[in-house]
Amino acid sequence: MSVKMEFPDEYMEILKSYAEQNEVTVETAIADTLEFLELKNETFDHYRIAVEDPESYLNDASELNAKAIRQIYMDLFGEDTVGDMIHCYYNPDKLNVLLMDIVYDDSVTLWNIVEMFHNKIPGLEFSENILSLFYVHDRFDGKHDKIVELMEWMLSDHEDDGFETAGYYESIYDEPDDEEFFDDDEYYEDFDSEEDYDDEDDVEDEGINVNEE
């Protein structure tokens, strides 16, 4: 069911300004924002990310080849996290969209993912406990199906065409050091013996020999 909505002129100006700043269509901006409001507080451990024209987000990207761009994006989403395995594909001659399949060792909030990438709100699709993020200019230009097909191809058994990179990133959170633990009863037994020792010292200081019968 589709619903036609009318926005006040001042709201439309805000939407147009937002869309222009983020290089998306107004329709895409509205769809992305509504989807984000629904899932913004959720956490996931499996993300799939598509970035259209990934070079446009990088400085001096003209000097970078596809492999270097893949590595930059993998580092961006992989480093300084709970630990994760990333599979990345980017072949601009096939489709100018960079794809990543990311499995984190622990759940990561959607907010954290958004903060990793220019605080830019993407389009969202949730299916089978996997959240897919689409950083694209126009969600409704027919390219979405091509992106999904390419992602499915990347994740299937296929012949490597030389435009894939994969790697594991260690967690930045150190595991707690092994500590010595003792029972409360042992603690209090030691504490009581120390008190007895201190008491004996006090008595001796007063000139009384505690060893005398």
C-alpha cells in the first residue's frame, strides 16, 4: 500500500538541503531516514554494506587502485572494534559499488556503524538476522537489484576475478588478565590470624609476657 504525503514548504526545503549535502535524491533521503528511525537502537553482529562510488568519500582517490580502496574500507569498518571477519569486493569495471560482508565477534550497534562512515544514514534492509546498509545516490533507479545480485555472487562459490580481499581483525578489547581468587573463608581466616598477631604485639608492648603461664 502506498500513501501520498504532503510536506510543508519549510520541511521540503530542509529535505532538499539534506539530500543535496548527502548527494542523494529527496526520495532516497526520506526512505533512508524512516528506515533508520525504525532500527537506530538495534544491535547486530552481521552486516552487509554497499557503497556506491566509494572513491568519492576518499581523499586523493584517483591515485588509488581497486585493491587499495578495498583495504581502506576494510580498515575503516574492521579496526578498533570487537573483532571481525570481512569479505570485500570492488571491481569498478563491473559495477562502481564496493561490497562488504562483515561478521563481528560480538554485537555492534547500528549507531557505531554509522559513526564509522561520515555519520551518513544509509538505506537499510533487515533479513535473516543480517542488516544490509546501502550508501547509494538513488534507491529507486533500478540499480538496487544489481547490487543485491552482485552481493549474492560474491558470497557464493565462484571463480575469483582478482577483485576480492578478505581478512580478520583482532578485537581491541583485551581479555582480562588471569587473577588469583580465594574463598571468603580463607580471607577471614588470614585476617583473624593477623589480628591475633597484632594483639600479641600490643600485649608485649605493655610489658606482659604472653608465653608465661
